[in-house]
Amino acid sequence: MFNGIALLILLGFGVGIVMLVRRSILTQHRSDLLSLAAAGNDNERANAFRVLRSLRARTIAGMAAMVSGGAVALVLQQEFTAAAGLPLAVAPAGMWALSAAVFACWRLPHEFTGPSTESSLQVSAELTPRSTGTFGPAWGIVLPAVLLGASALGLVVAGFLSGTDEQGRFRNLPYVSAGGAELDTNMVVTHIQLGVGTAGPFPGWYYGLPVLALLLLGAGLNLWALKTNARRPRMRDLRLLAFDDAVRTNVGYVVSTGFSAMLCFQIAPMMLAAAVAIRSSGMNPGYVVGQVLDQDTIPTMTLDPVLGFLALAIAVVALLLLVIGTVLLVRLLGWMGTTVRPLQLPATDSAIA
């Protein structure tokens, strides 16, 4: 019966991911950077394509940084097995920190030599201030901030609840349980004995502090990248203003979506590990005072209802974060894909003046 319910849950989870990802793909509306870059005369078009080449190179470098970070984490996991999975535990945050550093430090060009005569005669200035959240999704600041705050709070709480393992690392969950019973001469349970134990792995300070440090580093680089994207001077060619906005929007979506997806994939596995440890700590032999035992009696394990509900709730939230992270990852790949395509205009666009 339990296996059937678990199978139905897994099937429903898989169908939900497929539907959300499909909806996510079909509802994305991205500007065609190539078409917008073709506006204006030859000099303005050349300037736009310089920006596109830089944007494509930066996107590829950011993707390479993420892949390299994941590869390093796998190698460290194989080489340092005594680290108890720490390289993999910090891998998502470390991968995004490397990628965010690329987006934050690599500036896109905005000043060009030899401006066109038409554009140099026209001077314009925007009265609307550009802030960190001006470009990109409407949730680009709120969602990552909520996820980061909840993640940091959860890691701190888990750290205070954690206990040491045999090597003194805070990666276990200590608990008190009714693990034994006192019997009289007739094998009747007269008293329930309390014992102590530990369950793990648990996201205590051993995992939580490195992850928290990388999350804060990634958040700082993320804000830096969004700020430089918004504050970057405008392109002077008036007919490229729509292209300039589209580039900024693309960068805003990539940075905000990437950071949000990383937060989901970083905290969800740790939540699942915490749920398993909490559930294990709530399992107790079902001794009852007055129960008659014999040598062949195997006590039935019972689950504390409060701890069982808490573990289930944490596991459900973790699965929802995995769904959200998958949808955000698809969106991230879509936005990145618009910048890594070959920079070749269709024949119908080549004649635009």
C-alpha cells in the first residue's frame, strides 16, 4: 500500500514538472536581439554587434564557470571522501558565485569610436532613474531576497540544533528517545527508559557555514551585476535604444533567474537531508508500560506524530523548491540561448539601413 502511494506521488511530481516546464517554455517572450541590432545605419549596426559579441562571450564564460565549478566539486568529492560530502553540499552556491563573478566584473561596451553624424547631432537624456530592479523580471529582487532570507534563517536554526559526530563536526542531529524498557521477573514492562542518539547527515554548522558564506558572496555579486547592468551608460545611437533595453533586460533575467534557481537547488537537498534526520529522530520502539514481552518479541517502531509531520512538511517544501528550480533553470537556459546563437542576420534583414 505504501509503495503504491509513493509511486503515485512520484508520478504526480514528474507530471507536474513536465507541465510547468512546458508552460514555462511556451510563455517566454524574449526580444530578438539580432533584429534589434540591425536597426540604424552601418556604423550603428556595427556598434550593436560589438555589444552582442561581448554579451555572447560573457554568457559563454559564465556557463563555463558554472560547469568548471561543478567539475571541481565532483573531483573534490572523489578525492576527499573524509569530507562527508561537503564539496557536493556547497556545489550549487559555489558554481553560481563563479558565474556571478563573471557577470559582475565583465562590463559590456557602451562607448564607440566614430559615431554616426546623425546620432552625434542629437542629444537626449532620460528623466526616469534606473535602479537595480528596473530591468529583468518583476520578481527579480523580491523572490531571491525571500529565498535567501529563508535559507539563511533555516541554516542558522539547523546549526543551533546540530550536534557533533565522532570527529567533532557539527553534522548530526542529537535527540532523546524512549529507546529502552525496564522489565520485571515476569517480562512485564514496568518503566520506559530514555536514551540519547544522533541522526545524520544533518545540515548543521559543518555544512551550513560554508553554504551561508557562499550564498552571501553570490548575493553580493548578484546585486553588483544588476547594479552595473542598470547604471551602464546608454548607447548614444538613438535608433539602438530598443536594442540597449533588450540587452539590459536579457542580463537582468539571466542574473535574477540564475540566482533564484541556484537557491532552490542549494537548499532543497539540505532540507531533504534534514527531513530524513528529523524523521529518524522521531522513531521509537513502541514499548508500553504493562506490556508482556518474551525473547522472540520484536518491538514495533512508532513515529512521533509531531516530528513526523515536521519532516513531511520540510520534504514537501523541498520538492516544491525542486519544481520551481527546474522551471527557473529552463528559463535561464532560454535567456542564455538567445545570446549564444550565431551572430548572422537573415538575408531579409541585411538590407536594413
